[in-house]
Amino acid sequence: MKSYELVSFGNELESGRVELHDKLNLTGAEVSFNNLPKGVSVPFVHKHKENEEIYVVLEGKGFLYIDKEEIEIKKGDAFRIDPKGARCIKASDETSLYFFCVQAKVGSLKQFTRTDGLPCEDEKPSWL
């Protein structure tokens, strides 16, 4: 049994959104890549029951509506939103907005890179 999933979604992002939950058989998080064309907004304000969301802006600029505020966002920005935060995102009128979003159950992370990672001393790829 292999211990990984690998997919290529190539030009699918041009359609606006690629969700990786089913494509990668994710069991602990939802990940999506998103493309909002110039001036386009997610068509609704939403919040979540249990999941926090982490966003990373990969390209462009736009606006985040959160807690009844409108905040400018741009390439390189990252932000976390609590499940109860009512949110919406819009691309600026000048540029498309590319971002990815990770959803995970709030409070579920017990370990992370430094405490969850285990070195495999007896394995090495060809480049090491």
C-alpha cells in the first residue's frame, strides 16, 4: 500500500476553485486553491460550525470582509479565521486574486513539524 497521493490539477484552477479533499483522500483537513478574476467576489458571506480557515494569498490583491470590516489583502498575506467569523473575499478591480485555503477543526492540532516529525536515518533519496 502506498503512503501518498499525487494529483495534478493543471488548468483546473482557471475555473475558479480546486478542492483537494476528494482528489487526495484527505482525512484531517480540506485544502482548496482559488482564483477570483478581477472585481469578482465569493458570492456569499459564510462562517463554519467547527473549522478554522487559514488563507495564503499567492498572487494579486483584494479585500477580506471579516467582523464587519473590509481589510485590504495582497500577495504574501496569510490570515486565520475562527469558525464563528463571518467572512467573504473579493478580488480588486485591477488584479485577479489567487489564494489557497486550509480548513481544519479548531483546536485539533496536537503536534506539528518539530514535535510530530521523525527522522528516517536509514532512508535517503539520491540527492542526499
